[in-house]
Amino acid sequence: MKRPDPTNHDALVEGIISPEVVSAIFSRRDEHRFAFAWHRHTHYELTFIEASAGTRLVGDDVSPYGPGDLVLLGPMVPHTWASATHVSSNRATVVHFHEDAIPAWPESASLEPLLDAAGHGIHIRADYANPIGETLRSACDRDPLQRITTLVYALAQLAGMPPNALRPLSARPASQTTAPLDPRVERALAWIDQHHRSHIAQADVAQAVDLTPPQFSRLFRATVGRTFTTHVQATRIATAAQLLATTDNTVTDIAFASGFGTMPGFNRVFRQHKNCTPTQYRHARRGPIDTPRKPASEQQESF
């Protein structure tokens, strides 16, 4: 398997603190909100959302998320989860592990396709995700050896799932370099996350990060893998999808609350991204996401 250089595991890992020398770190996050923190690191990561709702960024993918969200990330995949302000209880189990956490057994070869695919980020369908997520959560209080065996068990379960249970997220594979992400792009993404519900222009964001529009356009596309306009549209659609699933607001109210100026434009872009109408999406998604339903006028904050 082709992997990024693992010689400096912790150089780019944010917020991972362990008093032990271990191959896998199990941690619980229980916070008022998940703050926007677009980053990448040399660990694999399994994130299980126990309670939260908002927008997830993985590579060049922007999607809504809710309780039961389980994602496997390979090393160096940029990511963040962004919680909505009306969701005050945000809990997650997060597992970071190195490749050397996988036993060097012949049987472990069956995990290679899964770990390779994690370079794009993998979303696990909710009905398959919940049992694995609960297993990971319960392992947080066990000793290190039991946590490793739980991790291997979880990965084996994922590797044995049918193809329709696993969805690749990013069209771009993870970078093979461990160079830090450009902080100007991180600031631009955070700016878009904060302001996309109103009219924004590329020139405004470029100015906010001290770049000319042409410089910003080149840097943004090279780093994120999509144009500024496409990313803004995807962010607005993710916000609209989250509101369709978790509020009783009308489709028209949600369109404008998500940053769209016209209903025809909203319907066209929504269908392009979701292959269905907003109403069809709401009918399909209302059941699985059981977060409190609040007015669409409440904005999102960001993880």
C-alpha cells in the first residue's frame, strides 16, 4: 500500500494528547459546539458522531451530517466537521491510529483495500455505522490492548461490508506530502463557512486573506480541488440539506437562509448536487436525523 511518509506522526495532528505511548488514541469530544478547524495529519482517523448536526468537509466534499455519522479518513486527508448553532450538544468518539496499529498478520492483508480507499475518505451508511460507532465509544474506557483489538475488529467489519454501505467522499486522493496546509486557504474556508448565507464574492474573500483575486483563484483551486464558486455552491447546498432534514421551515425559506438569491437557481443547483429536488430530499432524510428542529434563520457554526 502506498502511504505518506509516517516518520513524523504527530507533526500535523491537532488536539491529540495522550499520556501513553500507543499506536491508537481513543478520545471523546463533548462540547457546546465543534469549531471550524480544517486540518490534516499523518494518522488514520475514525470519527463517530453521537450527537451533532451540521456540515462536514472532507477533501473536496462538502456534505451535511447528523447523529450516527461514521467516517474513516486516511493520512493527510483535509477535514473538519461544522456544527449548527442550534445544536448545543455535540458529542463524538474519535480514533486516531498509525498504520503500525494494524497487526503484521497475513490475515491483515484483507484490510488493505479499505485503508487504500480511506485516502478519499469513506462515509459508512448509518444502519451499518451505529453498531461500530457504539463499539468504538465503549472502548474508550478500556486498556490500550483492548482498544487495539476493538479497532482491528471495527476495521474488519468495515472491510467486510457490501459496496453500497461505503461511500467515497473526496474525488481527490490524499496528498502524498506532509507539508502543512496553506493557512490562507484555511482562513478562506472558514470565511466562506461563516458568510456563505449572504452574498459573497471571490474578490471579498481574496481581500480577507491578503491575496489578489487571480492569486486566490489559483491557490484555492490547487489546494481545495474545486473553484471558489463550486465550493460556495456546495457549502450552501450542505446547509440547505441540513435544514431540510432538521427543520419544518418551507423550502423557500431554506433556500434564502442558505444563501441562494432565487428559487430557480436553488432548485437547479440542488438537483445538480443531490440528484433530486429539495422536497424529495426532505422526505428521504427526515427520519434518520433526529436533531431538534429549529428555525432556518439560525446560522451554523463550525468543527
